[in-house]
Amino acid sequence: MPRIVYTEQARRDLARLAQFLRDKDPALGKRVVLTILEGIGRLQTLPTLGKPAGDERRPYLGELKLRMGAAGCAALYEFVPEGDVVVVAAIRHFREAGYKGEES
């Protein structure tokens, strides 16, 4: 079973999202972070679960959509079979500036 590793960028993204949501509703921030971590945790058993990113040089690069109500987040990750590791590179809210994926 692959282990999951978060890059510093992914950790900053998660902290930023949590703080933004905590400012709106403290309980919501905690719930969303737990939902994100649980969703990403599914990559331990299904490391190719997300949509392929379409980079021919990096066939295991994917985007995992995490729906939460009317919105959600996406985690950009790469499965490295040789190291049996999933590296989470970034986490973005669907409505966040700079997110270029599609919500559905």
C-alpha cells in the first residue's frame, strides 16, 4: 500500500483553505480538512483513482476531485510506483483564483 506524502506547497494549501473556512465557520474548517484528508487517503488503496493529468512524460500524474456540497477541491498528485508513494503536490478549491480544472 503506497504511503502518502504532502509537499510543502500542499501543506500550505491545506492550511490556507482551513484558515479561510475557519474564518467563516470554525466547525466548517475542521470538517472540510477532514474530508480532504479522507479523500486523499483513498489514494493509498487506489493510487490511480484520479483523472489523469494528460502529461505523457508523467503517466501517474493525476487530479483527484473532492466534492463537498455545491463546491469542492482538487488535489494534484503523482503516484510513484518505484517508491510506492503518492506525492500530493497541491490542493485547490474549485472556486479559487488560479484553479483551471473543471468543477465536475
